Amino acid sequence: MSVPVLTLVEFADRPAPSAQAPLLVLGPSLGTSVTSLWSGVARRLGADVRVLGWDLPGHGASAPTDEPFTVAELARAVLTAVDRHRAAPGAEIERPFFYAGCSIGGCVGQQLLLDAPERVRAAALVGTAARVGEPGAWAQRAELVAAAGTPTQVVGSAQRWFAPGFIERDAATTTALLHDLQGADRFSYARACEALAAFDAHAEPAPADVPVLAVVGAHDVATPPESVARLAEATGGRLVVVEGAGHLVPAEAPQDVARLLDEHFGRQAPTTTTTPEGARA
């Protein structure tokens, strides 16, 4: 196993942060670039934060790899990338940051809470669970994609990623995400599948002293609401279910997710949240 090298992307299409603004790090879902998945959220954030995202190996801006890696190694790679980005004269390299990740990005968030809770001020875990899918299914997908490429996943991902009717309502967003999937490096994608096959946080739930928000789409078939509810309970976090959304909630409901992040990271999250789509907490 090896720690991959990840590339960070800065979300600059938003008001310039102040010099004292905290850092928010965003994590992607398998098959997506962090830009396509999170740009709508980043633009709508009202908080004074500097927003960076990271891309999986062979996705978006990150270089491909055929070396195996684990979710724990991805978490270490995120810390390394953040510290490298902050490595300027006088910078507080190991200063804590906010974290929000979707799917495998949420698994990395869980791992950060386990391995380096002092580095995370608060976390939002979106469309993720203590185990995502089944090891055998991930192994089969890894083998198929390594042999035949990521285009084999387009039809199935379109069905898993989005709530009914979303593709017709927002063709631009869905096209960008599915284009990311088609362009992802097949070997890197396969290695990420293997990492998900081995990931299981049930035995060692993340500590409850870091504030956690768990968000899931009501139509999520990859990480159903009941599995995300169990994650929220295990981490002492708050659960929000977003109606009208599937697995990729940041892309499907960016205004709702931006509001939830502003509330959570501003330590002003209410006990019950209602979004225009009718999210329930």
C-alpha cells in the first residue's frame, strides 16, 4: 500500500475570504471531480471561509496511480496536501480545518476523525456510511473497470447517483459529473474501489467530541438513509435527510447543503432543519 499524492483545487468563484478565515476542505465521490460535485455549494456558502477541495487519484486534477491505497492512506494524503498548501513562512501548518466529504470523501472524513481528530474542527459526512456497499461487489467492479474502463459505469452510476427526474431537470450538472466519470483513469478508479471494499468503520466509530453533521438524500440507494442514521448515532452527530435528492446531494441540492454547512460550521445548527425541498432532521 502507498500514500497517494493528491492535488488540491481552490474554489475562488465566491467572495474573497478574510485573512483570518478558517479553511474548509471538500472531498469528492468516486468517479467525480471535486469541482463538478461541490462548485454549486461553494458558490452559495455565506460563511467567511477559504474553500479547497481534493481529487481522488486519476480524477479531476490529481495524477493517476496503479498503486493500491487504503482509505486511511487517502486521509493521510489529504493532511499532507493541506499542510503542503499551507507551508508558507509563518503559516500554522497543522491548524484545524472544517471538512465535508461525499461518499468515499465521507469515508475519508470518518478516517480523519479516527486518526487525527485534533485536525478537524467539525465535519459534514454526506452520502456515506461506516461501510459503503459490499466488498465482493467492489472487487467485481474494480476488476471490470481495470479491464474495460470507466465508461462501463456510466449507466449504473446515473441510476445510483441521482434522484428520479434530476437528470431531466439539470442536464448540465449531470453531464459534467458523468463526463468526469468517463474521463477518470481506470486503474485509479479500480484502486479506489478496492479501498472502499476494505473500509469498515463499524468496529471503531469516530470520537463524538468533534461536531458531526450527517446528510443523506431521501432517494440514496448507495448509502440509504437508515445507514447514514446509524453513522450519525455512532458519531454523536445530527442527521439531515434531503428530500428530492439521491446520492450526490451536493450537486443535486447545493443551496440546501450550503445552508447546512454554514449552520454546522458556524456552530448554529438548529435541532431541526427544513429545506425548500423538504429536508427533515
